[in-house]
Amino acid sequence: MIADNLARVHERIASACARAGRPVQSVTLLVVSKTHPAGAVREAVAAGERKFGENYVQEGLEKIDLLADLRGPIEWHLIGPLQSNKTRPVAEQFDWVHTVERIRTAERLSAQRPPQLRPLSVCLQVNISGEAAKAGFAPADAAAAAQAVAALPRLALRGLMAIPEPAPDFETQRRPHRALRLLFEGLHRQGLALDTLSMGMSADLEAAIAEGATIVRVGSAIFGERPRSRR
Ligand SMILES: *Cc1c(COP(=O)(O)O)cnc(C)c1O
């Protein structure tokens, strides 16, 4: 069932790329395994997936441990909130953090990234819909934050990430994704070599790809709905 769902998601990505005139390899599927057991990740690995996203630090660390035999081929991405007192195990165990929303957190991740590992890939989270309760840098602060984070020695600043407000139709979904892309292009013009726009989920991946997403983060379209109690 997971393999069938994955095939469907890859078809959606391929048609969205075709419509946007983009090569299908320009979009990476990040399989969001939060709230789903390690066995579900194994099934996705058997179906060919290698990149997994976790929201909760503790749950992610437990799964990384349970799947230690697959550590070589798998890439683990943190896509949920990161408190600055929880950075050490993340710097030590994850490959990516999409949700850097404070310079202080980035500084700690850089200081704590073990020297024998590659620099930790990070994205700045941007509060692109301007929601009061949403995490992320305000768009107006993103450029200064990007310059500061890009200067940290043990981090590789890869790009920007956003979780736009849910919207009912394609054109409305496109707007915040377009805003994130324009911000991204602005950073390019300032000389930052970024390659990642992390945007698009189960409900809006087509709109995100139309606006240039390079990583789409997809959970429920692969694993089914999450248990409600968790979030
Ligand atoms: C849960 C989550 C996703 C996946 O959402 P789906 O709607 O299940 O595809 C993507 N990104 C983030 C940050 C999430 O928390």
C-alpha cells in the first residue's frame, strides 16, 4: 500500500514537472514519516525512498536508532520546530534541518556539528503567509539572517522553507510559494549560492512545483492520515 501510494505521489510530481517545463529530477521527494513507525520507513526504503522527514526531535532520534542498519543510505531531515536547548543530538544525528528560525539555533548547530561529519545542510524557515502564530523569519529579515547563517563554518545554507496556510484552490496555493521563490531569487542576486526551495505538501505539491519547489515534503498522501491526537 505504501509502495502504491509512493508511485502515485511520484506520478503527481512528474506531471507537475511536465506542466512546469521542469525536469523531474529537479524535484526531490522528502517522505514525511512523523507519527509512523520505523516499519513504515522500512517499507518506503524497500520501495526505493532514501530521504525522510521527522517533525519531533525525540521521535526522530528514536527512529534513527531503530533504523541504524540503514543509516548509510538514508538521509534524515528535521522539519519540525527546534528549541535551542535540543540542538546537540540534532547536530550529531540529522543530515538536514529545514526549520532554522533563529540565528542562535544556527550558531549552536554549527558549534555542535561533529568535525568528522559533513556540514549540516540547513534551510531558513520563512513565515511567508505572515501568520501571527507561525514560526519562521519575517520575509523582510530573511536576507540578513541568510548572510549570518551562511557564514557559520559547520553549516551549509541550502535555501528556504515555508509552510503556507492551507488554501482551497491552485491559484491561491501558488501565491505564498511564489513569494518564497521571489525571496529565494533575491538571495541569489545577493551572491548566496542556494539550491533548495523546500515547499509543498500532500495538498499543494503541484502549486509548489509550479513555483519552483526543489523539495516537496509529503506525509499523508504516502502513509494515510496521521492519528489526530498527535497534532
Ligand atoms: C506534516 C508535515 C508535512 C507533511 O504534510 P502532509 O500534509 O501529511 O503531506 C510537511 N511539512 C511539514 C513541516 C510537516 O509538519
